[in-house]
Amino acid sequence: MTRRILCPTDFSKNAQNAINYAVELFKDKTCVFYILNTYDLASYSMEITSAGDLEASRKKSIGGLKITSELLPNDNQNHKFRTISQCGNLIDTMRNIIDEQDIDMVVMGTKGATNSGQKAYGSQTVLAMEEIRNCPVLAVPEKTIYKEIREIVFPTNYRTIYKRREFQYLVDIANISNASIKVVKVFKKEGDLDSDQINNQNLLKDYFEGLDYSFHSLYNNEVQTAINEFIRSRGSDMVAFINKKHSFFRMMLSRPMVKNLGYYADIPVLALHDYRRR
């Protein structure tokens, strides 16, 4: 099976690092990597937009992709790289390419060239994680260098009824990395799971059958703090969420989302979705 990976780039170091991470993560798998750069004329005012502006932006995009191509490894026969330069909004363009090229996963940096250094996640990454519903998004922090993935944390409140297909890519990463999955529930006070939660926990057991997985209970009034400390104390390598409307993902990563994403500024975040079948 050939995996199709979309890697948006604005030619920043963070974007290049995310590409490198994707290449290493799937180093033993047959992959086509689509390296995308978009240029959006909405950034110009209507008064100054001209054919010259468009052509200059196009040349800059193509030139940047050429430089990026020269930085890509060429010693892995399993990997092919294709570059795409398009004029348009990044999120809309990504959606179209995901459908047209049957993309399996988006891997992108958490911050672009112009994002504030005080924010762990840039606005485009947040939009991608929230709005791209037809593909999982793996966001790679700017200082994260790929290392063997030993442990993936999956926080849940066991209230959401998950579907097996939603875990397809989490299971895939766990398999190719031989990583364990730590399912984490945060309680504000001691107590047992109710019957619905137990049923949903049993579904997870079925979905993760054949993998190294375990269930963990934490006690803390602050859910984000508890999970953050769990990750830090264990040196976990990735955290995964399933992003459903009104889901645990939104509870964790909203209010506002960018602020709380700072809890996961050191390891990649995998945003999974109940995406439609293609």
C-alpha cells in the first residue's frame, strides 16, 4: 500500500522540520509526499493587486519549492516527492488536494514563518486541525526532532462513542513504530466508570487488539494540567485526539484552542476525525 502524505510548507524551518519528521516516520513504507505551497492574493489590497503581483508570487512559490526539493533526501527508493504550487487559501487548497490525490495524512509544522514566537501553534495549523475533516492532521512542533516513537497518549472521557475507522491512522503509526498506546482518563474526584463509559472502554480494547496498550486514571481538577504532567513525567512521544463536534478534543483544545495547545508544545499532536469514507 502506498501512503500519500501532504506536507504544506511556507518555507520556514518549522515546515521543513515537519517534512523531515514525516519522511523519518514513514521511512520503511512506500510513500508519495506532496509538498504544497500556496500563495493567497487576499493578502494584497484590491487596489494594488495586479498580474505582476500574481506572477511574482507564483515565481516565489515555485522557487521556494525548488529549494525545498533540494533539501529532501534522495536515498530512499520507497519515497517519491511531488511539489505543488497553487494560488488560493491554504485550508481550501488542502481540502481539494486531499480529495483529488486521495491523501492519507497531513503532516505540518505548528508555526509558520510569520507566527508569533509566543504562541505554540499558529493560526493555520489550528484551522487545519479543526476544519479539515476528511483526513488526519499531524502537527509537529518547531523543535521536535524525530526519534523512535515509543509511547502515544490518547486522552478520553469515555463519553464519546468512537468508530473503528477513526483509529485507522493511530493504529497504523503504533504498528509501524512498535509504540504503546496509553489511554488516559482524568477524574476530578475518585470514582468509577459508569456502564456507558465501561462499554466505550471495551470498544477501545477491541480497536486496539494486537497492540501494546494500557488504561490510566489520573486525578486532578485541571484536565489539561493532568495530561500534560502525565506526558512530561513519562517522556511520551505523541498525543492523539479524535476531533468530533462537542467532543473531548474541543473541550481540551478550545477556550481558546491556541492557548491550550501550548500544553503540547514539545511533542507532535495527531488530530483524528470522523472523516467520510472516500
